[in-house]
Amino acid sequence: MKCIVNPSRQDWEDIIRRSEHSYFFHTPIWANILNKVYGFETATKLYEIEGIKVLIPIALKRRSVLSFYESTPLGYGGVFSTSQIPTTYLNCIFNHVVNGVGMRGILSMTVPPFYDLAIQNTSNIKEVDLHKWNYTHILSLEEGFDYIWKNKYDKKCRNAVRKAEKSSIKVVHEISLDNVKKFYSIYLNTVKRWGYKRPPHPWCLYKNFYILGSPYVQFRFALKDYEIIAALIDFRYNKNIFYWMSVFDEKYKSYSPINLLVTDSIGQACDEGYKHYNFGASGNLESVRRFKESFGAKKVRIKRYIVASKLNLAIYTTLSKILNI
């Protein structure tokens, strides 16, 4: 078995592009953004066994005496290959991963929806409960936008979109640093309404989306009288769209600009042949769950695995309660 740490960008992307489960989170660009914004070290591994190539996107963050490896932070990870991977090969790879992360290391892996990590439940691999975050909402795009609008949107959602259109809300895709700055100012006010003392993500994350994210990161803005009143960011990769964030100016809430932005995003995704629109997790936020379901999205379970030595699995169980990881 051959292992390369941090393979070339071409080798990395050649493998993940072949998987229907891959998202922007699995790309070298995402790894680069994580490094620049949060200081994650890239520790992606490329294995080759009997001509089969297997890629595991991994980022590393050191905390105190432990090294936390994740596939991948703030999104999904997984195991990707050029062909079907025999279970014996997977077990061999994960044994190598355990040896690689060492006595003070843990690899956590939250896999995408519909993804089946076909491994044996060995002493080094454990499925863990994500509790309230163990699901996402997925809207299938295969029937096309007209079908989705007529048969999956609920009446209240369609009326909200019509109201935004009648109120002369315009959607633009033109991105500039000034527009991203306006988005972030609305974002800061939005997270204050949500009760955060400080924003979950810093300005430099969105600045790097603008600088490095093209063509996979898309911003769209809702304008009223030439002023940006709302914005939405989604990630587009392979066959999957991920709804990352939407924000709106509270003064314009009654115009339902987010409903219009989401509809514009879904319509473009249908036109471009994407398969799934992933709205992301909602936790215990019932109003957020209802909003996503108003577009016809359905709940899909998300799984998370921990790969580590027996001792570190026990340590992780304890730390997860303290650090909420």
C-alpha cells in the first residue's frame, strides 16, 4: 500500500470529481480557505492499493495535548475512490490512519447525505451520535424547477416569492468586494438578532470566499431601490448545491427577500443540471426547519465516525461532552 500526504491538486480533484457525493468541502480550495482563515493544516491522504486510488480529505488542528484531524471542518468529509473499495482495503487504510494520527490523535469524519461508509465496526472506528445535528434537508432537483414550484413548494412559500417580485425586489449575481462587505454588515446584525455575542465566522472567511472561491462559491444579492437588503451564499460542486448562508436587513423582512433568493438559486441549479439542493442542518431550530421544508426539502440523516485508538476513542467521548465537539 502506497500513501501520499497532500497529493497534487490535479490528483486530488480527479478523484473527488468522480463521486456523486462530493461537495465543495472536499476540494483543495476549501482546504486552502480553512488554512488561511482558521489555521488548519492540510493533511489529506491519497492511498493506492492494487491500482485503486483512495483519497481522504483531512485537516489538522492541534489542541492542547491532542491533535484533532477532521474530514473536513465546517462541512462534510469522506473516503473517495476511482472505483469500488473492498472492505478489507478500507480496514487496512483506516488502520494506517490510526497509526498516522498517533497516540494523541483523533480523526472525525462527518459524511455527506446518502453516503455509505462501508466499513466493519472495528475497535478503531466508531459511529458517534450527532444528536440534534444528525440530519440535513435535501431538495431533489431532478424533476426540474416547474415541477418543484408546483408540487413541492407550499402555498405560503409561493406567495412569499410572488410578494417579493411584486415589491420590485431584484436579484443580482454581480459580485464585488464592496457587495461582500455589505453582505457582512448585514450578517453582523443578523447574528446579533440570533443572540450571538460575536459572529460565528470572521470577515476573512467571506473575503476568502470572494478571492479564492470562484467558480464554486456563489453570492447573490436582493436589491430594493438599488440597495442590498439581503444576500445568499451557496456552494456548487459536481452534482450538489450546499446552502451555506442567507441574511437580510430586518427592515425589509416583510418583503420576503430570502424566499426570492433561494428560488433564484434553485432555479439556476435546475437549469445547470445539479441533482441535489442541500439546505444544511437545522438543529433544534423549528422555524428554520419549517422554512426549508416550505421549499419541499426532506430530512436526510447525516452520519459521523471517529477513527482512533481505543484509548483515544475513550478520551474523545469524555472531551466531546466538555468541548461540545
